[in-house]
Amino acid sequence: MQQDFWLERWQKGETGFHQEQLNPYLAHFYGDKGAPLEKRQALKVFVPLCGKSVDMLWLAQNGYQVLGNECSEIAVKAFFETHDLEYQIIKEPLFNRYVSAAKQAQASIEIVQGDFFDLVTDDLKGVTDIYDRASMIALPDAMRIDYFKKMVELQAEGMRTLLITLTYPQQEMSGPPFSVTEEELNKLYSEKFKIDKLLGKDILADEPRFQQRGLSALYETAYKLTRQ
Ligand SMILES: C[S@@+](CC[C@H](N)C(=O)[O-])C[C@H]1O[C@@H](n2cnc3c(N)ncnc32)[C@H](O)[C@@H]1O
């Protein structure tokens, strides 16, 4: 699932993964259960492979600083333009950094447009939290190993990730999204991260498009990963 695959999907408008509604896990863990409002300005949430997710706007409007990363220029521009957010573009050697005018959202939103695998620790300066919805599961198994290695490299001790995965019989459907099992997560992450399983549910009945693609089971699980 190289970048070209995704750039083409954005060009063709094939973005069935995009959700117009706020993600309920995010609302729960960063809303009611999140830090008190006055402490959120000190928290910076990194959203890897962010697409044009409305969750970034919600995070900013709810007091968090937001740093996204996305390879598609179409996606990044669509995010700022859909929400009427003014932005400036700072050109860097490997990335185009889109920066919102902070006064428009309660906190700032920056999206680094370019390849996730080119990010270095310095790019994540100030990041305390990571929100991964449809990012890890967007990648086939070999690329998930590279994703894991990059996450190890990028994260300082104590950084927390809210990770949302899907698990289904992989032989019933070719991804994306790909199935990520608890076993895989434990195998890859348990040495470097503390893994807490937060919530999980069977969502097949709510997902007719995956039923049509032949799935007989589909579980969604939210985890908290803490870098050790
Ligand atoms: C399944 S979508 C999920 C988007 C978003 N997380 C959401 O919840 O809507 C995966 C996104 O990752 C982006 N992407 C894929 N590979 C990437 C890479 N190597 N670097 C940066 N972005 C990438 C794609 O363009 C796409 O927007």
C-alpha cells in the first residue's frame, strides 16, 4: 500500500474510510475522560495518516494542539477548506507544513504533508499523545512492521496512543482496512509499550459495506499504548 495507491484514491474521490461523524472513542477518552479543559493546551495530539479527519477539528476545538501527517495534498487542502480554516504553507525539504491561523480554532492545527516514514523525532516536538484511527489498519502486514519501527523511533517515554483496530478473518477480504489481531499487537509492541485494552465490540451488524464484502465477523477494539 504505497503512497501512490492512496494518492490515486484521493484523486478519484474513493475515500469510503472518511467519517463525517466524530469518532466515539475519541469523544469518550479525550472528552469526558480526558484532561480538564484548562490542562489541554499543554497536550499535543499527533494524528498519523490523518486524511481529512473531522476528529482533528474536534480536538482543536476542545483545547488540544493538533499535529497531523498525511501524504495527500488533496486531503490536507480539503480539511482546511471544508472547515473554512485559513492556513499558510511552510515549505520544507521533505514536507509541506500547513498551519492554521490559531485564532480560528481554539488551539492550533498543523498538518505535515508528506511521507510518514520520512518523519524524524524533531518533527514531533511537544507531542504528548497519538490518535490512530484507520492508520495502522490502513497498512498491509509488512508495512505495519515498518510503521511500528517508526513509532518506536518517534516516541519519547510516556507518550500515549489511542489506537483503534479492526479484526476480522483476513482471508475473507483483502484490505485496506487490514485486520490487526491482539496477538500481533502483543508480539510487536509489548516489549516497548504498555498495552491496555480499553473497549471492544462486534460491529458487523452496523457495517453493511463490510458484510457486502463477505465478512462473517468484524470487531473493533480501542487500546491505550504507552511508550516505555
Ligand atoms: C484509511 S485512511 C485514514 C485516514 C484518517 N486516519 C481517517 O480516520 O479518516 C489512510 C490515510 O493515510 C494516508 N497515507 C497512506 N500512506 C501514507 C504515508 N506513507 N504517509 C502519510 N500518509 C499516508 C492516506 O492518504 C489516507 O488518507
